[in-house]
Amino acid sequence: MQRFFDIIFSGLALLILSPLMIPIIIILKLTGEGEIFYKQRRVGKDGKIFELLKFATMLKNSSNIGTQTVTIKDDPRVLPFGKFLRKTKINELPQLLNILKGDMSIIGPRPQTSRCFLAFPNKSQLAILKVKPGLSGIGSIVFRDEESMLDNKVNRLKFYDKVIAPYKGELEQWYVKHQSILTYFTLIGITAWVVIFPKSKIYKNIFSDLPKVSKELKSYL
């Protein structure tokens, strides 16, 4: 049932958003490094590796520079037009093609690079592999300001691995346990809401049984 809605929603979104995406493609081709799409290998359902699509927002070799696959606030690797695309989340729109193809769903755990996936606890990894990764989901909503959390940290990778990844893994486990059409549509609605009101914590009121936040993350979440 979820796959049916994925096809309908992603197809309609591509059709409706094409007037926005075409000018962006032209701008990207004429600016920055001339790249339109950024392809990155991510871990999908059952451990299958697929190429996730995004509009190019960073330097070509960014995954081998600085904090590698972890992006921070005001990251110097981000190109000028890329800052706008990332802030508005427009850079994620090409993933509608991943959804239409079947590698992803509208809602699910955020697809991770192998390095970030392995930072999750083993129990979280096993749960995540049971479902398709999503364009949005409870982990994406709760950690939508993740780049700011990593800002000014002396050891950003350590903070991600030891503080962010464990709780994000628990959130994704929660999603897998509660996966249903109701959860699917509820998370779509919450995603739309936080795009309009980015400071909103509405998910806390709707999902009262989310995993308890660690003391290290309380000031952020």
C-alpha cells in the first residue's frame, strides 16, 4: 500500500515541480563546478547499496575533505547557490526519482552512507535494513537542524558517533516498529508543517512515546 502512494506522490511531485527544477538545473550547469546532480552511495533496504540523487551543492571532492560525509553549519565546502538549495531543502528533490525507481520511500529512515550507518548501534542497523529508506521520516524531522548541532564542536565526528547516531538509531527503530499507513501520512503532514514552521516541535505532541532524549541532546531537542 505504501509503495502505491509512493509512486503516485513522487510522480505527481515531479510533474508539479518541474517548472522549479528545470531553472535550477540550468543555474547549476552555469555556476559552481558545472555539476547538476550529486550521486552518493547509500545503504538501502536489506543492505542493498544504491546511488542517492541530490542537486549538487558542494565541491566535487567534498566527501574526502574536512568532516567528510558529515556536514556542518556554514560548511566551507558548500557552493554559493548550494547554500540556498540546502537551506530550503530543494537539493533533496531529485530523490523523487529514487522513490519512483523503488530504492526509497516518501517516509522511512534517512538513507546513510556506509560510514554513518555503521555508527548506529547493531540493533538499530538490523531494524533499519527491514524497510526502505525515506525522503523524510521521524529521524529527519527530529534532527532537521543537525548541522547546527555539530557547529563549534571540537571533534564533530566523535559527537556524531557517540551522541547523535545512538539516538537517531533509536528513532528509526521506533519508526520500524510503528510503521503503518497512518504513521506514513502523519509523518508526511508533520514534514510539511516543519518546512513552514522550522522551529516547531509538533512531533512531540503527536508522538508521545518517542524514545527518551539523552541528557547530551536535551539542550538541542
